[in-house]
Amino acid sequence: MTVVPHWISGTELPPAGRTAPVTDPATGAETARVGLADRAVADAAVKAATSAFAEWSETSLARRTTVLFRFRELLNERSDELAAIITAEHGKVLDDARGEVARGREVVEFACGMPHLLKGGFTENASTAVDVHSLRQPLGPVAIISPFNFPAMVPMWFFPIAIAAGNTVVLKPSEKVPSAALWLARLWQEAGLPDGVFNVVNGDKEAVDALLEHPDVAAVSFVGSTPVAAYVHETASRHGKRVQALGGAKNHMLVLPDADLDLAADQAVNAGFGSAGQRCMAISVVVAVGDVADPLVERIAERARGLRTGDGRRGCDMGPLVSAAARDRVASSIAAGAAAGARVVVDGREGSYDADGEGFFVGPTLLDGVEPGMSVYADEIFGPVLSVVRVASYEEGIALINANPYGNGTAIFTADGGAARRFCREVQVGMVGVNVPVPVPMAYYSFGGWKSSLFGDVHAHGTEGVHFFTRAKVVTTRWSEPSRRGLELGFPVNT
Ligand code: NAD
């Protein structure tokens, strides 16, 4: 049985001690074990990153970006290899895995522009014979802690920017999907990144805690569920680190009566069941305004019933859940919804799957008549379950969305530009789509939610990402001139 190692200073470190199973969710088979790092392994990775920082942060931007460009080319050439690894451990269908790699690669491309992004400002003669300029410098070793649902893209929201800006990285991927991170580490080496700049520590809470508390880790970028995001933000902040911690979601799609219903139904299905609903930007609640509800539910149901669920390598529309525990949790959420009075229009607990073995499947599920008091509405289900909440008006719909504790993504479907504009202004959510159900910002904008979907101030990638991984300095300069000599103990004033 393969044991997925750690990657420290450009070499594999075989795990000693605890391991956890890695499974193929489409078959249920255990395909490998992954090492779970203890504090000593986490320390070794931080030590490697700390010693590499001295040289990497002094390496010219020209040389750093040459490595980034090479990494981008290799990623482009070999993206199918990475997509296959993602499908084998996560379960999402291959096309979806390819899409994940492409969206991650866009951040690499953005980071290739680091010389431009790091340009500072310069003010000549701010005071007589005094010039001022600003610059941004890297922080040091940074930790990235990522969730299972995007084994490549979420780490790539952060590390291309961190590395291009001159930092060094310790990545702690989800122990459920560890192999993508190792593949990326080897690719960095091939691209010419010096050993120690990018390290991978596999593990669970023990490894995370070691990184959050380590005195030499300068910053932490975390993505995962809300309770762990809150814990990471609090713990790392207490240990003096810069932290951005992105949490869970419950994304609503508001459908107004004038919307194109076929488009809305297509997009609800794509955004609700893509990746089996295991996306932080998945739509999980359709808010149907007025008369739109009946025809919309009918259209979504028809499409959901036509989806083929099975092994992601077999051209299916939808793959499995990541684990048996996730499958059981989703099935019991559906049961709880039904028990609370929701109508199960399409039941994903029934049906057959195109796969061998005992995969972790739940088919597309549609619940109508869901209400805010129900657990199926309140909880982040993170599975292929679309809930329909019926409301009488736009006002009732937006009040529902704004009352939700999460604020990651949302969308409005309408043909009315004025209503869409009003929604964009009034909704308390970080990423908003107008007739776009999964409004993931491009790499040159920043990704992040509001409220319980993000702890910290700074979003991922884009210019906010560059700011997160650098700190600002302002230099005020006066070159000696005979006319400026003489004692003057008063507070300096501009002249
Ligand atoms: P998770 O919170 O269980 O795990 C995330 C990471 O934290 C993993 O690396 C895991 O090993 C580690 N971890 C887990 N429990 C821990 C603990 N008690 N202490 C310290 N570390 C711990 O999340 P997941 O199940 O891997 O991912 C799914 C969640 O991530 C969903 O809630 C989803 O919405 C969220 N997510 C959010 C975004 C976003 O951008 N906001 C993006 C992707 C996923």
C-alpha cells in the first residue's frame, strides 16, 4: 500500500507514526495511506521554509517570475495528470477536475505579473528636498491549510502569490486528498524552485495546531468549515500571525418572476449538483418569488432526474461524496428535511450509480417547501441537495438571504436590470452573480465571503492576496545638502 509522504526541502519524508486512509470515493476502496505529521515534522517543514526564505526573498523578481512562468507551462502541459489525481481522491468528474486545475492556473498567471503588482509609489519633493517612496516586502514562511473539496485550486489561490512575492510556504492539505499537493511540489521542483521554498506537511489537527502556534510562521491562509475557520483565526491571531480564514457557506439563488426559467433551472442544477454540491460556491437554496415556484420546481426536477451519477472517470454528470461519513450525513439531512415537512421531489437516496464497488453516492435531491426553521435549511449540507424556499416578494427573498449567518456567494436571476442592481447593492454577501449562479471572481479580483464565511479582513488572490502576503514600508529620504544642516528639535513640519 502506498503511503503518501511529506515533502520537506525538496525531498520526500516518509511518515513515521500515525497514518490515515485515502479512499477512492467512487469505489469505496482504500487506495493509499497518508502520514499524519506530529509537531516534529511540522517544525522540520517550518525550519526548511525559514532557511529558504533568506535566499528566496533576496532573489530578484526577474528570477522569481521565471520560475513562475515555467511552473505555469508545466502545469498547462500536465493538467490531465493532476485532474486524474483529483478525481481519484475527491471523486468529482474529470471535466470538473480539469476546470479546477484551470481556475488554479489562472492564479499562477496572475502571480506571473508580480513585478507589476509590487510596484510602489514615489513622490518627489514631498517636502523641500525630501522624497517619499513606498514598497512591499515578503513576510517570511507562511502556512496554507486547505479543505478536501478543491485539492489543487484552493492551495493555488494562495501559494503562487506567496511565492512570487518572495515568501516560503508550508502547505497542509486535507488528509482526505493529499496526493495533489505532492504532485504540485514535484512540479515546483521541476520548474526550478529552490528546495525549501514549497513544503508539504500532511496531517490533521495536530499538524494544524503546530503551524498555528509556531513562532516562525508569519501568516496563515485557511479554507474550510466555519467552526474550524473561527478556531484557526482565533488561535493564529493569538500567536501574533496575520490570518485569513475562509469558512463555510449556504448560497441562495433568488429567482424573480420575470427570469428566463429554463436558464434558471439549468443553472440551479449546474450550481446545485456540480461536484455533488461539494463546493463552497454551490447553490443550496433556490428562493422562488411568487408564481415562479411551481414551473421552476418542475423544470429543476426534470433536469435532476436526467443526470447520470457515478464514477467520475466514466463520463457521468455527477460523482460521489468524498467519504462514507459525508454520504451518511447528507442522507440524514434529507431525512430530517422530510420529517420536518419538506416535500422530497427528487430523492437522491434512491437510484443506481454507474460505478464498481461500494462508492459513497447520493444522487441529486430536490426538496420543496423548505422553511428557515428546518435543519435542512440552517445547516451547510455540502452535498447534492437543492432546497426550494417559496417567498411572496423580492423584499421577503432578500430579507431571508440577509438574515442567513453565511455570506459567501449568491445570485439573482431576472430580466430586470433595475432589480438586479438593487440586489447587488442590498445583499450582504461577498460574491454576487447576476444570472450567473457560481460567481467565483477571476484571479485578478479577490475571492471571499462576508459574515461567517470569512474570518479576517483580507480576501484571497487579486490585489488583496498580494497585500496579504506582503507588508508595506514607506521610506522618507533627504540627501545631505549644506543648506539643511543645523539643529532643530521641533517636530518636523513640511516646508
Ligand atoms: P474542514 O474544516 O473539516 O477541514 C479543513 C482543513 O482543516 C483540513 O486541512 C483539515 O485537516 C483541517 N482541520 C479539520 N478539523 C480541524 C480541527 N479541529 N482543528 C484544526 N484543523 C482542522 O473542511 P473540509 O470538510 O475539508 O472542507 C469543506 C468545508 O470547507 C465546507 O464547509 C466548505 O464550505 C468550506 N470551503 C470554503 C471555501 C471558501 O472559500 N469559503 C472554499 C472551499 C471549501
